[in-house]
Amino acid sequence: MAERTRIIAHVDLDYFYAQCEERENPAYRDKPVVVCVYSARGGDSGAVSTANYIARKFGVRAGMPIVQAKRLLKGVEAVFLPVNRELYGRISGEIMEILRGYADRFEQKSIDEASLDITERAERDCTRTKELALRMKKEILERERLTCSVGVAPNKLVAKMAADFQKPNGLTVVKPEEVKSFLSPLPIGELYGVGRKTEKVMSELGLKTVGDLAERRVEDLVRVFGRKLGVYFHNAANGIDETPVQEREAVQISRITTLKRNTRDLEEIFRDLSELCKDVHERLVRGNLTSCSVGIVAVMENMSIQSRSRTLDFPTNELETIKEVCCELLEQFLKESTLKVRRIGVRVANLGKASAQKSLEDFR
Ligand code: TTP
Ligand code: CA
């Protein structure tokens, strides 16, 4: 590969919300699983958030009304579940931390997608690249029991499309010299950024595949779509994308749990809170991170949400410090409120890299 060629991996977790539910309840695995956003109107009013691949075989799709999904699955033993964003957020956070460990530069794109610049890790070598991608998939499967689809290519755009190419549990590696032949036969609607409306316009222009689009002169596309989009479509169809993987640190780590019973007992609440502190601490250590802000979140018996936090004088990744601060915040908080606590959570924020920080000892 040429000196300046980049190697980008795009990771997309398969049927994410539904797969999280399967992981929590393995009995769901061989059934259609439909995760729903139920509306406030009650009953089956609302839309499908996502569905596992078994449900998709019956025609169930994201965005579809729940009643329609039920019709498609009539007479089938299917599982309909409400979204549990807290669960998906927690699993996503853990997976993103695993992936971060594989990247020279890491960019989380959404709750279940990330772009990794792995140029150096892969030593600019295609065989090493494939090994690395397989290891990533294996670690996510073994540690988090979830499958994902990975695309590897010389840039973010082609890597994303490569991840979509074989789903679920896929791995598609597109070498620099294969970019054109990979993109050309794809239906135009599969080019990133081409929605239903654009697809229709393109079809009217006689453009059926990405290859058809690649052959059009950029000036012609600018005339139809305007400068910005016209140039984008021209470049994208030709597999050109220079945008770098933009490193963004995790901004916070949080954990929350429901107490066995609603209570105002400091010791009882703190017992659960300590366990959450351990989890958060473990994640800080795994991510080689420190935090400058520790806070607690409480959901009260009337479902109102309260939070308290403290900014620390020194960045920390010590469990005892996190626990101490949480305990003090909780004690103070219980004095200020008269309600019982239903759920309790901990959040650490203002994160930084541990290696770049000095420990408290260095300041003494
Ligand atoms: P996607 O990655 O688009 O879909 P997916 O992970 O469910 O399935 P695939 O195997 O095809 O990648 O979206 C990620 C999550 O975002 C999805 O699990 C649920 C949520 N989501 C919605 O809530 N509504 C939607 O319309 C879509 C598309 C996704
Ligand atoms: Ca996905």
C-alpha cells in the first residue's frame, strides 16, 4: 500500500437494540424480537425501533407502526418489547471502550457505530488488517456476547458502506485498488447520503448504480444538486473521502440501578451505590481515564430526577475517592429531600487520559 494510504475500520453492531434484548434474555434468540417505542396514547400505538433478523424475514422494519408489525407476525410466537435505552447505552459504552483500544484514532458515530483509524496498528498491511478486524469481532462477542459487522477500507465513507455490505456478523475488506469495483455495481440508493427522494431524482437522470453516478461529469451534478451536494456525490461515487477520523473522548461514564425497595436509608442506598462505583471505576481503569467530576443521580418515588455533583481539585481514578464523594453527596442530598429514593446512579465526567495526568502524589 502507498505511504499515505489510510486504513479505516467501520464497526456497526447488528440489530442493536434487539440484540441487546436477546443477550439479556437468551430465550428470545430463536424468536422474532421487535423493540418498540410505545406512544403515550397507550395500547399498541407507536412505532418499531428495530427488530432482529428473524422478525425482518417477516417484513418487520424500523419505523413501521407497531400494529403493522403485529399483523405481519400474526400467529407467530414473537416478542414485543419497549425500548430500554439505559441498557443499550450501557452496553454501547462498554463496546465503544473495547473498540477504542484497537484504534490509533477513534470516533463514535452513533449508539452502535464507530469509525476507527487503524493505519498504524495494522502496520499498513492488509493481512494484519483482517486479523485485527477479526480480533475486534471476537473480543466483542466473547466479552459482550454481541455480533457486529465490520467494513475496512481506505476511507470512512467506503468503510461504512463495506460494513453494510454483509450483515449480520459480516466482515468486508476493500483494498485501495478494489474501491471502484466494490462501489460500481451497488444500487444508487446504497450510496451514503442518497435518501429516497434523491434516489428518485437520480433514477430520473438514468442513474441506477453508483458506477453510473461516478461516470457523470461533476458540473452536471452541480447543476442538478447544487455545488456542495453535487461535488459530494461525485466524490462519493468515485470512493473519494478525505475526512479524518475525529477523536472524541468519552465525555462521561454512568451507571444506575433500581433499589430493592424505595428507601431513605443512607446505608442501604450506599450499598448499591458502592457497587455502581466499582463498575464505573473499572471502566475508568480499562479506558485509562481519570475524572474531575463525580456525581450522583437519584430517581425519587414520584419519578422526579435529582442530581448532585462535585468538581474535584485533582483528577482521580481511585475507587475510594469516588465512593467517598458519592457518600457525601448522598448524605447531603438525603438531608435536603423528604422523598424516598427509587433508583440511584453514579456519574463521572470531565474525563481525561490517565497517562497524561499526574497522580495526587506528584502534587504533594
Ligand atoms: P441501525 O444501525 O440503523 O439498525 P440496527 O442496528 O437495528 O440493525 P442493523 O443490523 O441493520 O445495523 O440503528 C441502530 C439502533 O438505532 C437500532 O438498533 C435502533 C435504533 N433505531 C431506531 O430507534 N429507529 C430507527 O428508525 C432506526 C433506523 C434505528
Ligand atoms: Ca446497527
